[in-house]
Amino acid sequence: MIDSGKMYKQIQTAITIHKRDLRIALFSPALYIVTTVSILVGIVIIRNYLSYIESNGLYPMPDLFSFPFRWVIIVTGVYLAFSAVVAIARERESGTMELLFYGPVDNVSYVIGKYSAQFTLYCLLIVLYLICFLILSNIAGIHIPESFFMMMLLSLFTGAYLISVGIFVSTISKSVRSATLAFLTLIASALFIQTSQALLLSIAPESDYYNPVLLLQQLLAWIQTLLSWLSPFSYLNYGVDEMLRGNMIAFLRVIGLSTVFCLVFIVSSIIGLKIRGVRQ
Amino acid sequence: MISTRNLTKTYPEVEAVKAVTLNVHPGEVYGFLGPNGAGKSTTIAMLLGLVKPTSGELSLFGTSLEKDYFTIKNAIGVVGENPYFFDEMTAWEFLSFHADIFMIDSKENRINQLMERVGLRQYANIRPSEYSRGMRQKLSFVRALLHKPDLLILDEPVSGLDPHGIRQIRGLIEEQKKSGTTIFISSHILSEVERTADRIAIMHKGKLLVEDNLDGLRYSVDQSVRVNVEVTHVPDSLSVILSDVPSVVDHNINGQHIEMRLDGSSDSDHRAEVSSAITASGTTIIGMETRKASLEETFMTFTDDNVIGLSKAGEVE
């Protein structure tokens, strides 16, 4: 049976933590640096497209805004996931997590409060990017297609998933250092596997029988497939591609899977925090 | 108010708390003593739900954290050994945030009133990182008292404070005691506990050795009466004469001062007997006073490994 009184208190506590974290994040200079860099990356890509159109009279792709927007949200997503990774580990390291747990703060309200603050920030940035892209389209005189807005919708779900991964890494880490290390290892491993696979694919095996290159190619292909099932970035790319192809079922499936994985990581974070404890 | 039964915490390398059974009654000040590494902080962490016990039972306000987490947490105020603060917030913002966590109505009045009480009102808009150690400790107290808790858990509340700071914190503790708040105070500044505690528990190497009021503790370790005598001069024969007095357990002569422990097992007052013996040695008594063993002396007896056998009689099961 659901205890409504307990749930009310958890929600109230989560809201208080959410407000505090959001306020702290909004006063962080790093946020503005990352936002500016993201927008500049987007502008540079669009400018290159416009130069291409000017010199060739051709559109390089049907939706000019989709690719730069993807870059913008990947940069923002990684930053927010990283700040989520640091947020909890830092509180545990400095002892302020223990301070919070002296009072009526439990694992659920704490994780939800932390997560919702990061996600709200992400949503605010998406709105900011939308405004920037609308201004850019107005200046360039290029219409933003509907698919762009669909991609924006999808990015909310993949971003939510990415942040939940960051929160999970943070809850199970002992210190800021180990949390950062774990997160960077995760990203570096994904990049390494992707690069290695591309490299190995370029090598033509001399023989089909018992060739170690073939075996490695196969192994990395499996890992790559597994990663594509887990990576929020893969979901974003796959969802956008399918949506542009008009495959709305696949698009909705990506939204559904992102939501499911996001929930799985949030619940895992709550359990992880319970097991790991509030002390360093 | 607080009740534990065979509370145990075992880490891979060490058994930090061994089957601790303690009871804190409503409205009392409970002194929780022990040398460094005795297991006090681990016990407090278990009481607060910060560390999960390996075994044993624990109840607060007659219920458990598993059943009534929010009710219990709303009724407890905690001042930890290390005052933690959020670097990004001023003292007022910090307290306001905690008031929101506890859902306190008219938080502004409560914060201002408490800040005024501890003399921090004019520093409310400064970050705690710029505060002195004493100011930070007072701010921790304000935070712990914001929601008018029924139970105050204090872990080394005066550690690192100067005499002024200690006095102010003591004043706050006494105020809370008068208002009927139950106070659980862990400290190794024994004089502070001696002043305020109604009952005392002593932990040593993870075990709760004894739990009693101060007189009970004294009685369990040392039943003798301590007498200090000042004389005009010390004749050579005085030491021999005192050694022959049956009621004198031991004595120590230091200049014109004689410290003695008299047999306290019976109700008889042996002072007259001792006075006669001293006068018979040919000297004159200028002053005489009796005193009880201090908490420090009692504590040392309990926690001294060489005489640990003494404490076994008073060991709490």
C-alpha cells in the first residue's frame, strides 16, 4: 500500500533539494561557458552550410539544423551528466550529504531532488537553444522543418536518460575523483571500442579461418551492438535517423526505451545510495 | 526515547560496536563517554540511520526508522562533530534551506530569533566558511534547534571551542534541558558532561561498560571517601600514624597538604578518627574538606586497561 503521507514528505523534500541545486547550478560560471561553446559550435556548422549553399547553390542536407543541434545537445548532455556525476560525490566527500540525512531526507527524495534539478536545467537549456536556432533561421531566412522539433522532443528523453546515468555513477562512487574517473572511463571505453572497430574493419584479413582480426572484429561488433542498446547518444542518433525516414514507430520505441532506461538508472541510484551509504 | 538492544556494527577489519544496550529516558541529559575509537560516533551514526547495524535492535520514540523515518527525523536535532555547510550559501540561506527541509512555518522569525540568541544575527549574510570555529558550531546549533526537536543529539559539541564558545554552547544546552528536550551528548570533555548530564554511559573498545547516574558510577568504581587536609607542618611520624589508622585506605603527603582515601563501605564518618590521629602526631589542622571522585577519575578507572577488571562488575549486559 502506498503511504501518501510519506510520499508527500518525500516530494516536498525533493522539491527543496531541487530548488537549491538548480539555484547553485544557475550561478555556476561553467554552465554559461558550456552553453556559449555549444551555441558557437552550432553557429559555425550552420555558417559552413550557408557558405556551401552560397557557393554550390545546393542544400548539403534536407534539414540544415538537425546536425548542429545534435552536436549542441551532445555537448550539453555530457556536461550535465558530468555535473550530475560530481554533484553527489562532492556532497558525500564534503560531508554535506550526511548533514542533509540528519534531517528528513531519505534516499528517494535525495536522488529525485538531485535528478530533477539537472533535468530541469537541461530543459531550460533546450528552450534556450530553440530560441537561438529560431533566431538563426530567421537571420538566414531558412525555414526550420517539423523534424527539428521532433528531434528536440526526442532529445528531452535521451538527455533524461544520460543524466540518470551520471546520477547513478555518482551515487555508487566514493569520491569526486573516483566518480570522475568512472564516468570518463565509461565514455573513453565507448569511444575506444567505436574507433577500434572502425580501424579493424579497414584491415582486410588474409584468411577466413581462425584469423584473430576477424575474431576481434566480431567481438567488437557485439560490444558495439550492446553499446548501441545502452548509449543515450546511440538512441538519439537512431531515433533522429528513423524519424527522418518517417519510421515513427521506431522513433516512439526510442522514446519508450530511453524512458525505461532512465527509470532503471534512477531506481538503481536510489538502491546504490542505500547500499553505498551517505558517508565516504 | 532511545533504546538499543545488542546493537552491533562489524566492519571487515574491526568490530566497532559490540552488543550495545542502552536506554535514554524522555527529558534527561544522557552523557555518552568514551576515549577516541571507543565506538561512540558509530553508535550515533546507527541511531541516525547513517550506518546500518550488523545486528541488534534500535528504537527511537518507541518506533524504528524503517517504520517512521520522517516522523523520527522531524523530531531530532543533530549537531555533528564536524560542522558541515554548503559553500555556496550564506548563513541565512543555509538556515532557510534547512527550515524548508523541515517545513517550518514562519521560518524568518524562528531563524532571526535563534541567530539573535547566539549572537550571529549581524553575520547572517556572511558565508559560514568565513566564520570562526566557534561561530560555525553555534550556527550548527541554530540549525539543529530550528524545528524545536524533542531529541537533541550532540556529538562533541564543544570540541575545539574557546572558553567563551564553550560557555555559550553550555548555556544553549541548559536552556534546552530546562525546556524538557531530551539530550544525548557525546563528548570527551568530561567536565562539560559532568555539569549537565543526568545519566552517563561509558564506552570502551566498542563495548558499553556502564550506564548509570554519576553517583552510581562513582560508587561502582570507588567506594572510598576522599579527604584533603591542610596542616601547619608535617611531623616525621605523621605518615606512620596515618598508615596505622584502619579507616585510611591510602594517603599522600604533599607539602602541608595530605590527600587521603577513607573507607566508605560503611555509613560511619571516619573524619573524627583521622583528625585525632593527625593532631596526635603533633601538628594542627588548618582545613579539612571531603570530595567525591570526579567524572574524570571515574572515567579513567573504567577505561584504563590495567584496571578494566574493576569495571566488569558494573558492565551492562
